[in-house]
Amino acid sequence: MKRIYLITVSLLIFFGRVDAQEISDLKMSVNRGSVEMETEDEKFSFGIGGRAYLDAATYFDDESDLGNGSEVRDVRFSMKATLWAKWNAKINISFADESVALKDVFLQYNINKNSLFRVGNFFEPFGVEQTESSKTIKFMHLSSTIEAFRPNRNLGMSYAVWDNKYFWEMGLFGSDTENTSEGDEGYGLTSRLTFAPIQREEKLLHFGLSGTYRTANANGFDEEGNENSKTIRYRSRAATHIERRRFIDTQNIDEADHQVKFGFEMIAATGPLSLQGEYISAKVSRESDMEDYNANGYYAQMGYLLKGGNYQYKSNTARLSKPAPGSLELLLRYNHTDLNDSSSAIMGGEQKDITLGCTWYMNHNILIKLNFTNVDLDKYALNGEENFNMIQSRLQFSF
């Protein structure tokens, strides 16, 4: 907590010391609820904001006796700055689960209006949903496939370039900010390439490929000073967070050397109707005579705007924009995640789930979500073969 406090204070001091002349010309405004300060020449700006998610869930037909309840899913505090017009900086702090964690912490140089270089802690460029902010994801919880296989945020650097039809980003990354294992941490090379051949006012077609190569992190040393076996793990919750158990889980895949993951993505939209899907395959290469481990998963989802006009596309992120304030969106998603691999004798379980959702974007700052999900698990899941349902709701507000 002290470390987070010192970082926050240091950032405020740093961005405040533009110089006396610039500070005297500072303008203050409120943009969609966020406080922003900017110099008259627009070379320097500073903004603060935050958001909170209030969730509730009830489960039924559950043999595992899942725990109904409510929670403050997350509270975020963020700071953004523009320096000398070309540089951007961001710090995003999470207070979820009664702990403090650094999310986005990066410095970005805008080479021109269609390219940038970024260094810090941020999402690796892999797929659509993995790189989506938690405040704009369609459903209350990530699809099980994405949660199981995503690279998430890690310390590194990346270069991105785009125009109205293509997007490409590549980065080199180390481990996350919570890695405390003794020994050499792993590294990863990750890239995402997309192409949108159809992009008109009411029609969109987008395809993309992602790939990542990552070596396994060190796992400490034994009492004799020998390196412990390196491990890699894939696991996922059952489309909910209030019930914390991961029902599909490979446990630690030992003797791991590196992993390779490939992803394919598709987005299509016509007017108020949108389609989106991703397929991911993962392979863990193991040392000695151990059999390699293979797994895969996919999801497909559909959205329909009862109110709010048509879906829009953001070229600089290669994904759909958040619906306009006042929109009412109906959603449907099917997910299938398979962590079973009999050839390596690792049976992590198989999960199939289908979710119906509705989101009301009341205004720029407030939205309400309601999700119904049916989850089907095979005999290798945490508590064996099981089928259960859940209803979840979220009140989300930001400033």
C-alpha cells in the first residue's frame, strides 16, 4: 500500500511541475464526469477518474452448493496525462478483493496519429476480449476460453500501427508485477494483426490473428539449490466471480519449457446487429520425455441494439465501440473450453456455457447489466459432471 501511495504522489508532483508559465495558463473542465486540466496550448493535460462495479448473483440447480451473494467487484482509480503533446502516461489502480493492484501503468509516445510506442505494464496484444477494458466488455464476466488462455497484463513494450482497414501490434513482455519466484522470469513475444475489408456506415467485417510465444517462469530452488520444475497452468471460473472456485483447472503442468498460443477472431456488424467470435489453441512444450500438452476453446456471441442506433468500429483498437448513451443491448454468447488432453494425461475439465444478457447504457457514466447463464461441466471438472444456472446483475458507474 505504501508503494502505491508513493507512486501516486510522485506522479501528481511530476505532472504538476510543468513550469510556472504553463501552470498559470491551466484550464480546468469536466468531460463526461472526469476532471481534466489542460494548458491553453494543449501541450499538457492531466485528468483523474474512477469506476466501480457492484455485483450480485444467485445460483440454482447446483450440486456443488454455490454461494449466492453480492460484492463490490472492483473499484478503480486512474490518472492520465499528456506531455508535450506527443507523450501520454497512465496509471490505473485496482482495489478489488480487499487488496491493491497496479493495472495499466505505462508511458506512451505517439509517433503520429496512426502509430505509437508504449512501455510499462499493460495488456499483451492478443485477441479482442483479452484487450477490452473491464468497463466495456459485453458480459459481466469474460468468456471461460479467454480467462483460461489470456496473457493478461505484463511488463513490456510494444509498437502499434493502424489505418481504417488494418491494425498491427507487436510487443516483448516479461512477467506480471506480482511475480516473486526466485530465478529467471519468463519472457513472451506477442502480436495481433487484424484486417477489416468491409467498413462502411452500416456494415463491418473484421478478421484477425494473434500469436504468443512465452517461456515458463522460474519456480524457485530446492534445499540443495537445484532449480524446481517450471510449471504452466490454465484455469477458469464458471462465468462468474462471486463464486470464486475454478471448475476447470489443469493444476500445474510440470516440466514446462514454453507455451505457444494462437488465436483467430472475427467481428461482423450490420446496423444494430453484431457478431463476434474467437478461437484459441494452446500448446505447452515440456522437457525430458514428457508429452506436450494441448488445449483449445472458443466463444461466439451476438448483440442487438434495441435502442441506440448502429454498432460503430474503432480502428485504433480494432474492435467495436461502446454503444451510445441511452442504448439498450440484448446479448447471447456460447462458450466451449476444453482443458482435457488424454495424450499427456492432463485432464483439466471441459466447460460449456451459454449466457443471455441485457445491458442498459443509461448515460456516459452509468450502466446496468443482467445476465442469465447455464453452465455444463464434464466429469473431469472440479466436482465432477454437473449442470447449473445463475442470474447475475451489475450496477456500474464511472467518472
